[in-house]
Amino acid sequence: MSTSPTLAATQHPTLHTQVDGARYRPERLTVISVLSHIRSARKSPQNVDAVNVYSFTSRDGIPLHVVYIHHAPGRWHGVKDVIDVYEIPTAALTDL
């Protein structure tokens, strides 16, 4: 299956969330909302342990940026461990 630049540009960022080991269904988001979430996480060191950004190519050959956010314990009541992973097609970022 070949991937054209047009296909890559139409893909949306995806959020993968894990709470206390339970994984939730991936959620499609807009680039603007993803950038807002990442910016907010970077500005909240008391609520976020880590914000890491990785750049690589997916199995389909599409350039991706993956953002890993580990939320600090106590951020949410009754939850110990929350991880958000955003998969963002690079073309979606450059199309802004």
C-alpha cells in the first residue's frame, strides 16, 4: 500500500490514553487541540512528570511526531498513573 502526500495531510492526530494500566480507545483530535494540550502540559510541571517529543516514520512510511505525556500522581482524584500519547502526522503540523 503506497501512501501519497495527500493522504498523509488528511490524517488527524490521535490520542492514546492509559489510566492505571487500562487503555482507552484511540481518539481523533484536531491539530489545534493537540498543540493546546501539549502547551498546557509543558506549562504545568506540578501536574506533569514528563513531556517528550519524538520524530520518526510510521510503518506506512508517513513522517510522525509522537508526544508522550506522563501526568503526575494526584492530578486526578482516585487515579495513580495517567499517560497520554499523541500521534501527529508531520504533514498536519506543516499544513498549519
